[in-house]
Amino acid sequence: MSTRRPAPVPPGPPVGPVRLLDWRDRAHFARPERCVLCQKTTPLRSHNDEPVHKTCAETWNAEQPGETRFLSDPPKSGGKGNDHT
Ligand SMILES: [Zn+2]
């Protein structure tokens, strides 16, 4: 009879701070497709045209520090309240 105890559950990989992505541009919206990470439908697209939820991408980024799969939109420059010239 072995008294095998279940292995303690590892606390999981350390997850860094989640940095929020800026995907407000229209280019990030398309026909709903399955998110490449959670398989649920999303109209969002990454810069690589991958269907992915913003939150999924943010979590992925936090779990994969150093990777640049999902990027934020670059901040718009020169837009200081003069949209009509
Ligand atoms: Zn997702």
C-alpha cells in the first residue's frame, strides 16, 4: 500500500502585469471569426490579421514577455483638435 499523495498544484507561471492594448482603430474590426486563443467568436483583429479578443491578446502578452505578437496601435501624432483643415 503506497500512500501516494496528490502532487501539489504548481502556482502556475508568473504572469507579468497585463498591459492594455489600444485597438480602437477601425482596422481592428472585421467579420466575426474564432479567436485564435479561446476559440470564441470575435470581430477583433490583431495587426497580423489574426482574429483574437483584445483581452486574450493582453493576457497572452503578459504570459509571453518579450514576444511581440500582439501590438498596440501607435499613438496618433499631430492630432490636437484640428480634424478639419
Ligand atoms: Zn479570445
